[in-house]
Amino acid sequence: MPLRSARSHLWGLIAAAVVPVWLFATYLLIQYAVHERSRFEQDAQQTARQASLIVEGELNNLQTIVDGLSKSTALATGDLQAFRTEALSRAQGSDRIILLRDFSRSQLLNTTAPQGASLPPVAPLSEWERRQLGAARFVVSNVFAGSDGKHYRVAISERVRIPARDDLLLSITIPTSRIRDVMMRAVPEGWTVGVGDRDGNYVARSTSHEEMSGKPGLPEYPEKIVGRSGTFTFRNDQGLTQLVGYYRSQYSDWFYMANIPLSAVQSPLWRSLAAIVGIALVALFISGCLAYVVGKRLTGAAAELAARADALGRGAKVEPLTTTVMEFDTIANALVSAERAIAERKFELETVLETVPAGVWFTYDPKALQVIRNRFAAELMGLPTDTPKAFGAPDLVIDTVAEKDGRMVSRQDRPLSRAMRGELTDNEEFSYTLPSGGRRHLLSSARPIRDPEGGIIGAVQISLDISDRKRAEEQRKLLVNELNHRVKNTLAVVQSIASQTIRNSTSLAEARRTLSSRLVSLAKAHDVLTHENWRGADLEELIAASIRPHAPMERFQLSGDEVWVEPNIALSFALAFHELTTNAIKYGALSNATGTVSISWGLIEQGPDRRLELEWRESGGPVVAAVKRKGFGMQLLEGMFSRVSRVSLSFDEAGLLAAFSVSLSASTGLSTSAARAAG
């Protein structure tokens, strides 16, 4: 082959290096463009999806309010005046409107209208809404104009089934500005997010909301929105091409759109293209200059470089090279640096092993008695780590007691010893008792170290500390057992209440209403206890939660010390207050418009015994006569606290007086006592 100068070879090398780099850069640029477009599409879909989650979280909150009102005793009994009071309490101080209507166009109640005012007819239900209400209890409306004709609203409605009459529709409405305010938390900078209803009208928009709410969207939207989610591009009224990600909700059947100008998507691509072209031109110019200079001096420095490369291969010290050729000087310095780097890599490996949060043991002892360990391994075994020590210096194996699956494990059966015999160990759990008395749970794996011929020359073991995980598993078992215990107690109470309610009811409708109200009271007590992680409940909060669903708090006077009661006492009191409130509504002080109920309590401490004295006193109601037959409520009150406490009922002419004396130092079993009383 003909010989050519070093300069020619350098130019050929430059061409061979630069052309593939340019081709590769072009390929990377194309891939980057595809990736960036895909990323923005994913961001658009994700933004639309995130907006839907936030908005529909708000809709779910409204649904919860409607669902709670639909279970009102006043609504079930047709007491619209009392139900109006409950509805006003949910709508007061907010922009919510609660209304009750039938399935034609008649309104029965509207929280914005005065009591007794004539209510205008409402818009008829659409066929879609009727079908949806036939298949599900709830429906989310399209956007509609409010009563003032200027502001737009949306509604969450529930079908309410009432015995002995036609079904009604209970709705709560909010302005679309509320949807916009909630949605803004999911709108990134530079994006425009909109919400459209089933007919393609704007519900809310992150920009120009007041101008767009209730107005039809662009006609391209319904044509391009296909399926649950996706993306598309379109040109807006200003002539700008937009990238749109959409998501259609299964819950409301609304669709959510996240828009960003396509120019914002493509701008990083053009900047990258300009940077790549500029770097390529600079690199080509520099390479040409270096090729010209280096070509003159290659021959003299080549022999020196070869000698130093030979020294590096033999493990000898590599001396620096004095040359005017920068490339060869760089190569010579690289050889010097390589020799130093080899030494540094060894030190770095030792540093990594000393830093990694896992115990590492090496051994080259056939009996695995002499080991090399890192700092974390010393910590696991309770050895001191404050004294620096070379990683390569062996230690004697510390004497520990090891267990696996509850069995003692001898030293010969531990992972490091087995690896010295050629065995492979993967993720085996061991429990170690240290000489200090401490206990460690380790997850260990071990492998033999072999020479090029395959012979075993040593072994390595890596262990992770899983003590916290084991403790967490034990804690979970305790929590599950506690949950099972509480669920069984609650089910026993519910079973007994249901049995006695059905037994004492004269009709199925009465049984349904009575059982529902008692279970609601039990559920309210559970809500209070769950809020406190079942550590107990504040007595005043428990009383309010028990009576608030059935009667206005203005009819009650509460006074007493701050008292914390245990879960079983809380459940028993919840049932007791429910029965007393129900009795007062039917026959006592709450059966008229003037009666009141006074509830007072206090703590009495006598040595180690702590007793809660509570008094329920009714006044201002009808004249009370002694009952001839004890119903379920009276049986429950008298039997609920009988195991560790006392309950007395006095039917004075002025009103019922119920006195409770409950021992707070022997509360275990109160809820099961309630179950026996109910049974």
C-alpha cells in the first residue's frame, strides 16, 4: 500500500470522524424532535387529566353534600320546612344553591327563595339526564344560565326515592367561576385549559372565563375529540396553530382540553439545531488547525509515546513527556493520568464499599474465619467505626448468634461459608443476636470468587438491614388484629340493633326509617372516632355529632367539662343520644316549637375511680306520663351501661330526665353490653 503523510492521515481521520458525527447528530435531532413532540402531547393529556381530577374532586364533594341531604329524616317524612333548615345550613355562606323538584318542572324547595314564596317552574330534564338517572343515582348537568341570566352554573343532582310518593330530584348548583378557580391549580404557565360539557359548550376556561363560560366551543373540538383521551392540532381565530390534549370524564361526561401554541413546542428543536450546526463548524475548524500543526511533529513524539505506553502496560511508573506537539503531550499526560487513575480506582472502590449502605464481607480464608468488611458491616455487627482502617486488612469473624426461620444456624451454614464451598445464596433472611444483646434482621446474598481457571479463591457476601421492615410487618399484624376486633364488635351491635328494630316495628317502612336513623348515629360516632384514629372522642363533639342530624342545635343547651371518652363508651353514648333525641322528637320537648333539652355533665374522681355524671333534662314540652311498656329505646338505654355503670329514667311532668353515671376506669365491654341490650 502507498505511504501517505501524517497530515493526510489526520485529514482523513477528521473526515471519518466528523461525517458520522454529523449524521449521528442529525439522527439525534430527529429523535429529539419526535421525543419533544411526544412529551408535549403527553404533557397536554396529563394536564387535561389533572384538571379533570381536581374539578371532579370538587364535584364529588358536592355529590357528598347532596347524598347526605338525601338521607335526611325530614325529607323522608315530607317535612319540607325542617328539610329547608338543613339545606340552608349546607348552603349558607357560600355560592351554592340547593333545590328540590319533581321530574316534571315543579320546584318544591329553593334555598334562594324566601319561605313560602311561589317557586317558578324549572327547565325540563333532557332525555340523556332521564336515562342517566335511570341507570345511576347521580347526574352532572350541562352548563346553564343562572336565574339572573348573566352568570352560568352547573348542577349535581340525585334521584331521591321516597316511600308512598313519586321520586324527587335533589340538586346543588354552583357558578362556573367556582370550577375555574378550582381548575387553576392544575394549569401550568403558558397553557390554556378549558372544560366543555356534553353539548360542546364551555363550562370554564383558565383565560377569558367570563367571556367564554356558557358559550359554544370551536366546531373542531367535537369532531376531533374521539375516545377517552388524545391530542390534535388546529388553527385558532388568531391564525396560531395550537397543540391540544383532551380527556373525557366518565363521571360527568365533560371533556377537558389543555392547549399550548405549537411554536412553543418547536422552539427547543430550532435552538438545538442552531447549536449543533455551530458546534460542528467550530469543531471542524479547530480539527483542521490541529491537524496542520500536529502533522509536522508526529514522527519524533511517536517513539516517546510508544515507550510510555509500554511502561504503563508493564505497571512501571510513567514519566511526563516534554514535546511541542499538543496532541502527543495530551496523550502522554493521559498515560500519566491513567497510571494515577488506576491507583485512584482502587482507592475509590474501597471508598464506595465504605460508603454504600449495605454490609459487605470478603474472605479468602477456606474456613471463612478471617473476613474483610466495610464500615456498614461493622455498624451492623456493633463494631466501632470511628477508627480508620484499611479495607484490605482482615478481621476475625465476630461471634454472633444467627437464626433462620426460627432455627439456629451454625457458622458452616451461613452464606459466606457456603459461598466458599461454591454455593450461591440469594436474598435469604437471617436474624442475628449481637454480643451486646441487640438484634438485627439481615437480607443476605453471597457468591464465590473464582480465578481464571474457575477455582474458588474467596467469597463475598452483601447484606441489607431489614430490621425496620420486620418491625413494620409485626406492627401491621397488630393493627389488622385490632381492626378485626373492632369490626366484629361493630357488626355485633349492628346485628342486634337490626334484629330488635325489625322485631318492634309495625311496618317495613317504619323499620327502614328507624334502622336507618340508628345506623346513621352509629356511623357519626365512627366518623368522630376515625378522625381521632380510634383513640377515643371528645364528649361534647360526640354529643353534637349524634343529635345534629335529627334536630337543630338551637334547641339544646350543652354544658360540662372537657371529657375524653374511650371508643366503646363513645359508641354506646352515640346510640343513647340517638334514642333520647328520637324520643324527644316524637313525644318529648322537641315535639313542639318551644321545648328545649339541657345536657350537662361533669367528672367525679374518687381515688383511682373516675366517673362521668351526665344528665339529659327536657323542658317546655307536652306533659309527660309514665310509660306502661318499655320500647326498644328504653331497653337500650337501661341495658347499655348496666355492666359498669348506672342509668336512671324519670318521667316527670315537666319532661323526661335521664341520668347516666359511667365509670371511665372500667369501660371495656360497653359496646358489647349495648349489643346484648339491643338483642
